[in-house]
Amino acid sequence: MTFSTTLLGKTYTCAALTLLLSATQTQLFAKEVANKDSLQVQYNVDLTYISLSGLSSGGYMATQFELAYSDWVSGVGIIAAGPYYCAQNSIQTALSQCVNQLKSPISLDVLSDKAIQWQEAGKLPSLSNLQQHKVWLLSGALDTKVLPQINQALYTQYQQWVKPENLTYVTDKPFAHLFPTLNSGTECDVSEAPFIGNCAYDAAGAMLTFIQGDLTPRNKTQSGRLIEIDQHKLGGKPAETLAKNGYLYVPQSCQQGESCTVHVSFHGCNQNASAVGDKYATQTGLNNWADTNNMLVLYPQTKSSMMMPLNPQGCWDWWGYTGEDYANQNGPQIKAVKHIIQALAKREIHHD
């Protein structure tokens, strides 16, 4: 059976249309929804090491995932977040010490002791792995959602774990609580949806070049595809607190079978797909760098919940709503994201 379609007043067979589109010099950004199998294509994925980034609750999650798999992660870029295990499995502590107020000093010794305890219990790999990680931190000078002292505590914590030359901390930019970009989003001094700022500053490029080294300059426009993936199928039972669908950005080179690394970027609160659509997955600038550097970008998505486990703003779990092991290898969200990453390289679907 031959299928045909009409384009610009001319009728093409599907084969002819395919040749026409592949030959065009126009860069197109196409969005598609994967089928029920979630990942039809088996990409040539290099999972030797992965890198991470995140904003706000996504920054907290990036650190948690980093420590949970410090033998796998090579670097992180974190915007507007506090230290690992800051909330100490308590929403009350999260609100009183880890965001826009600091009612009592943060005890980094207590937080570090917990990491050591989990390491000894086999729930975290050796903390010594962190010495070789590249860590890029940013705290906007106009951020009133996560106070500078709380960002500073994260920096101080990393100083205990990471070699000085592998750690950088940006604090001199007049940014609100958002992901700064060259030319996308809202006014840079205002923290409002989608929490992406038009700041004439390429945070994506700054973090990626620091944590990954020399990179090919970014594309001006995105030429890959943004695909929706079935997080529940790929993540298995641990993905229960995630949205059904997440996003995967696939550069043309990765579509064509070239070896590609993986970068995972965690959105912030009130920034998941139900709140801002695909804006976090398309406007941060990460995809532009991915296009020219053979990099798949995974954008896992939370779901908001007004029932238990309570998560009305669609935050990543950095205070314990999924259970007391939320910040180690047994954390459901950490497990789910790990399974999804592994599924990029093989069709096996993981379930616990």
C-alpha cells in the first residue's frame, strides 16, 4: 500500500517526502510522542559516566543522585539549592532551614554524619568518589526563595568532598530564583513561571563546559527531537511518584547512531510538565549544547499530588515524602531515574 501526503500544494509519496525532509537545510525542532513501548529506538549510549543538573528541588535531587551513584556520576551543575540531606527527613526542617528562612544554623556535621552512616550501611558508595567530581554551583544575588546562606552551606559541604580545582561557585549575578539563559524566559530579576530567565547568561553552557571540559560551541537553534517517554514503564514500581511521561532530547547525531553520553536535568518545584508544559525541557539552553556534543538529555518529570504522599507543587523529594531513604540508593525516585537512564541503552524494562 502506498501512502501520500500534500505539502505546499504538491503531493508526495511518503518515500519522496522522507528524502525531501532529510535533504533540506532548514533546521527543524520536532516534538513527538513515543509509542506505548516508550522507547522504540535503541540508542548508542555511553553510560560509563553521566552528568547531572538541577534547579531548586531539582538541585537537591541532583546532589542526592550524585551521592547515591558517585561511582557513576562525573559532575553536576546546581542552581539555587542547599546541602545534601538538609531537610533531615522532615518537611518542618525543610521549610525552616532549607529554603527562604534559616531559623537556626545548619549543622553540616550532622548532615555529613548521615552520609557516612549510609555509606557504611551500603546505601551510598564511597564518599571518596566525590573527590574527582566536577561541581558547578550558582546562587543568584536576587534569589529570595533559597537564601544565600543556604546555598553557601552546599558550597561548604562540597568543599569537604571535592578537590578545590573541581569546584566553582557563582554568586555575583543579579538573578532571581530561576534557570538563567541567554535569551529565553521571563525577566531575570523576577521569580515566576516558568522559572527560566532571559539573563544574557548561558548557565547551561557555563556548567557543562566546567563539568565536562572543552565542548563544541552550542547550536543557535535546536535541531534534535524532544520525545515523551513512559516513565512508569521504564522506571517500574519506584516511579509511582513520577508523572506518567518524561522528556528525552535526542540530537540528530544520536538519532543517527553515533555514541552519545547522557545528561540528566531535574526541574524545580512548580516547574514540571503539568505546571509549565515542556518549557524546562526546551528553554534552558541544555539542548543547544547537546546538539553539538553528542549528548542525550533526560528531563524526568514529577507529578503533583494533593493526597498522600503530599506534593502539591510537584517538587522532587528532598525532605522524605517517599520514605526515609529518599536521599540514598534505596530512594524510590533515585531508583526510578536510574532505571530510566539504563533503559536508554537497552530495551529491558526494570521493575523492583
